Amino acid sequence: MSEHTNKQFHSDLETTRSLFLQMGGLVESMVRDAMEALATGDIDLVDQVREREKEVNRLEVDIDERIGLLIARNQPTAVDLRLLLSVSKMLTDMERSGDEAEKIAKIARRLHETNGYGHYEPVVELRHMSSFVTAMIRDCLDAFARMDPVHAARVVRNDKEVDKEWKGSLRHIITYMIEDPRTISHSIDLIFIARALERIGDHAKNMSERVIYMVRGDDVRHTGIKNTERLARGETIEDDS
């Protein structure tokens, strides 16, 4: 690769990284605004989320095309190839996180347009869960930007907490329905929102695992959290056999 071609390749690589971070920032704001719409009934926020979802889809297609061209034209190796392959996989998780945020926004609109919806207690619990999930997306993007596998491993561990929050919210909402059958319809919608947040947490975990692969070259999927943290630190994993 000539010096000029090499400079152009790394410039294009940086553009791809920047576009992915931009996409991630949009998704983070979509989750935050969708939950704000649920809490406040601000329908303008729902429209903003749906507009951003279109931009996220556009970025997904744009970045995917860029990655294909960069691989075909430059035949990158080692770290550069891992970066491109990782972003290609992370795109899917990020786009699906945006889809889940849009789903939350649509449910928020429906709840507030339905007579009798009140700001009852489970919403507060879901807002706490959403804060945790948006922090996971932000931390994942930070780990990606700084090429920090240890930070990424912390996001993987945090997914366990989101799973606990999801189960706790489910129990709480079911109890609410039993105590007051009038809330059943609205409560089912809140269960869908809790499930969407749990899925976003899963996507953030998946992306963080890709960051570790991108930096270390180790595939940490299905290795368990302790081995994930060891590999993120550059250590060898323990043999469980």
C-alpha cells in the first residue's frame, strides 16, 4: 500500500469510526427521549425519536457500504481488519437498539392517547432501568472510542444488573395488575417497554464484546464474565474442564 493510499485508508477508517459513534449517540438519545415521553406525555419527543430512527437506518446503510469498500480496496489485516469486522457486527446491534427505542416511543404515545392512563408507580422503576441501559450504551461507545477493552468488559458485567432489573420490574408490574385489574392493559404495555430495555442492554453487551475482540483479538462470547474480564486485561483464561 503506497503512502498516499495508506493515509487515505486511515482517513476513511477514522470517518467510519466517527459515523458509528454518531449513530450510537443518536440511539442513546432515542432511548432517553422515548422514556421521557413515557413519563411526561410529550408527544413531540415521540416524533423526534421516529425521525432519528430514520437517520440511524441511513447511517447503518452508509457505514456498511463504507466497510465493504474499505475491505475490498485495501485488504486490511490485523487490527484494522478486526475494527472493520467489529463495526460491521456492531451496526446490527446498534440499529436494533434504535428499533427498540422507537417501539418504546410508540407505546408511550399510545398510553398517553388512551384515556385513563396515569403516571403510576412502575413507570418510575422503568426510568431507573432505562438510565442504567443508556449508561451501558454510552460506556460501550466510550470503550470503542478509546479502544479500552477493560471498560468494555465492565459493560458486559453490567448486563447482569439489567437482567435483574427486568425480572424485578416484571414482578412489580404483575403485582400491580393483580392488585388493580383496571391497570392490566396499560401494565402489559409497560412489560413490553421493560422487555425492550432489557434487549437494548443485551445489544450493548454484544457490542462491548466486539470491542474486546477488536482490541485483543479474542472472541469472548460464551466464555463467561470472569474469563471475559481476564481476556480484556490481556490475561489467559482458566480452563473450566
